Amino acid sequence: MGRKQDIPPEIEASLVYHIFLMELRGFALTISEAGKTWFYAFKKRDPNLSVRKPDALSLARARGMNKADVTKFFEMFENC
């Protein structure tokens, strides 16, 4: 049975959506950041959540992460 859920279901659904969006953008939440107890209780209520090993950064992406290319990207982005 456990204790009463503190977060209303609609807020919890919004939080799950946000977690998935952040994961798609490369900022996945780790169990240590969430807290083991909280994460596993939260996961029990939403079976769509899972623990995955992160993919390694590809060589092409790693090479593209240099100051000149990043600066060029943001200059182009600001001009859109």
C-alpha cells in the first residue's frame, strides 16, 4: 500500500513527458540524480520509464564539438 502519492496525477504525467523530452535532447535523468527510492517508486507508477545505458558519442559528433563549429552554429541560429 505505502504512503499517499504527493504529486497529483496530471503533474506526474507532465513530469514524465518532460523526462522523455530531456532524454531525446541528450539530457537523460540518472537514478543518482533522481534518488533511488523516488525513482523506483515513480517507475512503478509509470512502466514506460526505464533505465538504459547511454550510447557512446560518435566520432563524427565528437569532432563537430569544437569551438569554431559551435560558434558558427549559434551565429546561424541567431540569424534565423
